Amino acid sequence: MIYKYISKNCERLKYFKWIFQITTAFFIVWVYFNPHIRVHPFFTISLILLCYILQDYIGSVIKDIDAEKIAKKIRETYIATLTHDLKTPTIAQIKALELLLNNHIGPLNNEQKELLSLTKDSCNFMYEMLSTLLNTYKYENGDYVMNYETCNIISLAEETINELESMLKEKNITVHINKDGSVFDTECDKMQIKRVLTNILGNAISYAYNNTKIVIVIKQDKDGIRFEAKNESAYINPETMDNLFKKYVSHAAKYNKVGVGLGLYLSKQIINAHNGNIYAKSYEDNHNIFGFVLPIENVIKYKKDAVY
């Protein structure tokens, strides 16, 4: 508790430490030499020792906090620089591969197209992983600035499904959207909510059984606009469920998949930043639900400010 208070008020305590030292010294001198005050020498020595112990503790904690802040700043700068420097050539590779696949350089046979498509998919995965890493650090450090605009959740979901079409075809999975309500617009950061949808639907497809169906429910209830994706996949035990949205927790290896354990963690940060709630449910009949709800206040704001 004391460490937490010192951490929160580190800069103030730096000044307090020096004031405390000077005040303590004057007090001890005043008590010791004041003829009207009779103090046992043991009390004076104990007071001096207590003051020095307290000062030393505050000083050591402040020093540790300063070192921690410097290390954190270096780490953040390193991550941001590394991520940016890796994203730039990755984007160039994706654009070059798109030119090749669109036959701008010359005609390609089917084997060449397949090889280039796989390479492009790898580059896209790398780009998304770098973006996720950078956005995670921004959210953790409060550096991300929300760009709110009016968004239609159904349109965003359909757009995301179209972008994941190749994954759906590969596993022969169909997607059905159920709409319940009349208002599906809300004020949100469109790009970030799209990232959440991509993470949730990407996971739903990746872990779903082949030749199955994913049911998406988008509805308006008392809590706001709710999005849920239900798939047919393996039961997730309670212990695993408790850790799903934690940092660097990935269960991809269990299913021979690739993952860094940041997708759902970042999704939780994004939904929390929108004052919403993200959740997951698992049933023993091998059905799982991942969803989120954006607060009703966003819907009210939209309806109030909309111009018809």
C-alpha cells in the first residue's frame, strides 16, 4: 500500500524528502537544546533512526520507480520504432505481390499464383501481427486517440466477413447473420471496432469445425448494441476461459495454429475504451460464443445528433 502511494506521488515525494530531512534536523536540534523540554537520550536516538529509515525507504523506492520509468520508456520507444520499421517493408512486399498476382508484370501460371498467394497471406499475417503489437502498447500507455464517427455494426460485420472469405472457403464454413432491433448505428472508432470484429470472427473461423455454420447475432437490448458470434468448436474449460482475454495467452499451439496471444487482449482493451464489455461463453455440446456490447449511451447520442 505504501509502495503504491509512493509510486503514484513519486514527483511530489522527491521534494517532500528534502523538506522532511531539513524539518527533522531542525526539530531534533530544537528538542535537544530546548531547556524547557526534558527528553531521554534514547528517545532522541530512536527518533533519528526512525527518520533516517523512513527517508532511506522513500529514497530507494523513488530510485526504483525512476529506473522503472526509464526502462519502460526505452522499451516503448524500441517497440514503436521496431514495429514501424518492420511494417514499412511489409507493406511494400504486399503491394508488390498484388501487382504480380494482378498480372501487371506479366502472365502467371496457376502454380506461380498459388505460391505468390501464400506469400501474400504470410505478409498480411505479419502486418496484422505488427499492428496488433503496436496498438496494444498504445492502449496500455494511454497513447491511442479515438476517432469517433457514426458506424453501422451490421455493415462492419458484413465487410469483415467478405475480407475473411478465403478462410471460410478453405474450411467450407457458412455465415448467417440474425438481426434483432431497429437501430444498429453507434458512435465508435470504426477502425478499432473493425479490428475487434476481425479478431472475433477470425478466431471463430479458425477454431470452428470444418463444414459447419457460424451464426452471428446483432441486436439492440437494454445494455446497448450487442454482437455475438456462435460457432461449433471444441469445449473450452473454465480455467482456460478465465485467461482468454489476458496478455500473451494463446491456445493456438494446442490446435497446431499460429498465434501470439494479443488479439483477444487487444480486443478487450478496445471495447473497454468504448465503455463496453467483451465476453466469451463455452458449452459442453461444442458450441462457443464470443461477443461484445457497446453501451446504450452511444445509441442515444447517435439518435439525438442524427439529421434526417
